[in-house]
Amino acid sequence: MLKLVAILIPLASIATSAYAVDPAIKKQLEKLDPSERMEQACDVEAMKRIGTDKTGFRPDKVIAYAFGDPAMNPDSMNAPGAVFRSKGDWYHLSYNCVTGPQHIHVRDLSYQIGDKVPRDAWQKHYLYD
């Protein structure tokens, strides 16, 4: 019995991982071309992680390319010019994201939150309320 519990606990933690993809999001991602799919999967995961990592932010949007194009690799991307919106303000964001070969499941994500983007810079970078 103890062996069974020792096996089931790790399996349960994998099944409820923060990297799990919501079925509705997965269905939408599957409709996109692979590079767009990877960018959107990474944006969604960054938003989810920032919102749950006790940062105090409640992101509702991430844009990977606001201050520079992301560097795309076959199964990963580096987005040093990203931004996210939380409580009506935009913040600089840099993230690295690794996906599976279908670009739906995020395998690894690291991020760094930067300064608030001044409102007078929003229009130049196509940011909005």
C-alpha cells in the first residue's frame, strides 16, 4: 500500500502541473500555425505563472514582441522585449520558453519582470487600455 501511495503522489502532481494546458486553450492553439502556436502557448503560460507566483500582479494579456522581436528556435523562444498588462498598466517582461514539438505544452519557462511602461510610450508600442 505504501508503494502505491509513493507512486500515485508524484503522478498526481504531474497531472496538476502549472504547465498543464486547459483543453479549450489547446483546441484554439491547434488552429494556429506552429510559430504562432508556440508564441501564444508561451504567452499564456507566462501570464498564468506571473499570476500564480505571488508577484502581486494579475496579468490579463502578454505580448511577446512589443519592444523587440522574439528569437525563435525549433522548440523554444526568447522574448526579451515582451510586456504584460496587469490592473490596467503595462510592464516590461523578458521570458525564455521551451515547448514540446507540437508547440502546445510548455516544458520550461523562466521570466523576469521589468519596470512599468510609461503611458506616453503605449501608443508607439501599440499598447492599449
